[in-house]
Amino acid sequence: MANTNRPATARRNRGSARNSRGVYIEGNTARRLQEVPERRYYTEEAPVRKQAKPQRAGQQVVKKGSRALSREAQKNRAKAMSMNRGFVAFIAVVSVAVLFCCINYLQLKSQYTSKMREVASLESRLSELREDNDAYESQVTSNVDLTRIKKIAIGRLGMRYPSDDQTMTYTTEGGSYIRQYQDVPDSK
């Protein structure tokens, strides 16, 4: 066995964070959350505490379920649960506004889908027209004989190729075109 420089029986310190079973000891590093005490309800068997305030002449204590409520408290609860005319009118106006927004949204959605269908049909029509245009262009260019045009230009019209002193070259500074601010000078 290897020597670990420890005594054969290890003692645990009482102030350590874990006890002999490896369980947390309360209050060591983190505090336990305070628990909310359970609410007690009095039943008919248990005595009900008397109210500190004296009752008024028109106030009677009425038992409802397992709790005692006064008539005034019952009236307040009934009043809170009921809806008055203003509240009903407000709910009606809000409902009509929500209904209007929903109908408007559905109409806009249907318009959007119809426009998308129209765009798709126009795009397919455009692709067909491009194909037709390319076919006509290839037909026209295939019928043109460039050698015949060259013979007509040189023979009938008297055109010639330019000589070296008639051509002038220009260099650009990375631009794709040249702007001409004055006339090109005559050749020497």
C-alpha cells in the first residue's frame, strides 16, 4: 500500500460543510429560503375568534361555507362581481374593434395572396417572352452574312480600313468609359 502521510483514521471537523453522510449543513454557505407558513382556515368545530370592532346596527354576520361574512362584505363582493353598463359598453366597443381588425387583416391577407399569384403569372409570361425574343434574335443573326456586308461596304460604298496614322489610342485610369470634354485633334 502506498503511504499517503495521513493517519489511518480520518476525523471529520464539525465545522466542515458536509457531515459524515455527505449532506449539506444549513447555514454553512447558502441560507435556506424562508418558508411561508400554511394558511389556517377555521372550521365549524374550531372556535371562531371574535371581531375586535363592535358590529353596527344593520350589520349581521352570515356564515358562508366555513367562513363568516358580514352582509356588507357580501354586498361588496356581489357588486365587484357584477358588470355595470359602462363596462359592458366598453367590452362591446373593444370587441367590435378587434372584429374589425381581424376582418381587415383577412382582407389584406387575401389581397396579398392574389397579388403574389399575379406576380408569379407575370414572371412566367416574362420568361416566355424572353425565350421568344432570344429565338427571334438568333434567327435574325443567323440570316446575316457578315462577309457579304463587308464586300458591299468596300465595293459599293468605298469604305476602307483605317491606316496607322488615323488611329489614336487612349488609356484609362481604371474607368470603364471615357468622357470626351473636347474634340479629338486631327491626325498629323
